[in-house]
Amino acid sequence: MENRTLTKDIIYVTTEERAYNYKWEKTADKLSSEVQVVSIDDVKKLDRDIVDAKVGLGTILVKHPFMEKYIEIDQLEDEITKEKLTCLGIIAFHLGARGYETLYGFEDSQEAKMGADGQANYKFAEIGLKFDIQEKNVKTGKYWSQNTFEGNLLTEDSYAIAVDKAKEYGLYYDKEVKFLLETRNPRYGNRLTNRKVKCELTRELNKSLDIAFNLKFASIFSLTANYNQVLTQRKKIVIETNFVF
């Protein structure tokens, strides 16, 4: 019962006996310090929010990149995508947009292979990116968004909120989003009236997957087929958003 607080980026849930004894196994030294092994009984007692996860033996939890919560690793892609799409909508609203349309797609995909050093090596496989509204409605309709606003007057206060949101969700240093913010700054004249922005959503996702991949390398715990698949996939998910001001 050592781990009564969830502190690491990756949490592996097991029995109390395994949570205590795993460190004496031969390959225990290969387990990353960023992975925390916790008993299922302790997880249920902890006062820490877990998003939409039915925690059982063998569950892998990931620290939410934008909230003080944990989420099951195979839900992380959807969660990050929805959070960033919502963030872009809020940015559009506070920048005084009259409307925006967002399309979602994959630019490429990679498969992670285990290296001798325990790090993930990647094999590139191009998927191809197509922003076609009809196609996306059929394949990934839950990520397609079209919105219209009254086009409220842009103020310095509303602009500051847009900047804060971009920083909170890891979009501020994206070059396309930064350009959007700079050219809608109410302190300057000749403001932007229409802009297409393409930005990547998967930075936080792939970082968490790289850490969790170490669970495969250490070979201490048995991972489900679903987890094995999730841990070996690396996607570059991008969205293209058309802002109209």
C-alpha cells in the first residue's frame, strides 16, 4: 500500500501483491521512472478524478494534459482532440469571429518498434490527408464542426482570453495559431478577416504514448491486445479551420 497518491504521467493498475512485489523481478530496472504501479484497491480509495474509465486489473491511466485528472490511455486520443477543437471554437468566439468551420484528418501514421534501449523507434507509413466535408462526415463526423456567431466587437479583454486559452491547451506556439492571434490583436489596424489554420493535435498524445511504451519493454506486466495496439500507434492528427471575421 505504498502508492496512495497518483503522481506520475502513467499509472498501471494491478493487484496489491503485484504492486508491491514487481520491483524484485529481473526486468524491474527497465521500467521507466515515469510509470507508477498502483494497486486497484488504492486507486479506488484515492481522491483523484478519473475521466470515463472503468478501472480494473491491468488498466493503464494517463495524466490528462489539460486537467487535474487521469484518463484511460485508449481514450486519450478522443479526449485531446475534443478539448483542442473546443479550444479553437472558444478562441474564434473571443477573437470576434462571425463563423468558423473545422475539418479533421490524419496526415501520417507511424508504428512504434521496440529498440534495444527500450525506446520506441518508428516506421513511417503515409496515410494521406484529405479535407473533404462529405468524407469526414461519414468517417469522423464527431470531429466536424461548423459554427456561426453574431460577430461581437473584438476588445482587449476578449483578445486576452483567446490568448490565455491558446496557452492553456498547447496551441499558442503553433505557428498558424500564433499568426491568427497576432493579426487579430485589437491594438493594431488592418486586422485579419479570413484565415485557414491547420494545426497538429497529437503532441501531448504521442508524448504520453512514448512513456507508456516502456511498459512493453519492461515485460513485467501482461498488456491486453487493445493496449498493445494503442501503444504501437503514432498518429499525426491535424485539423484545418476556416475562420471568418
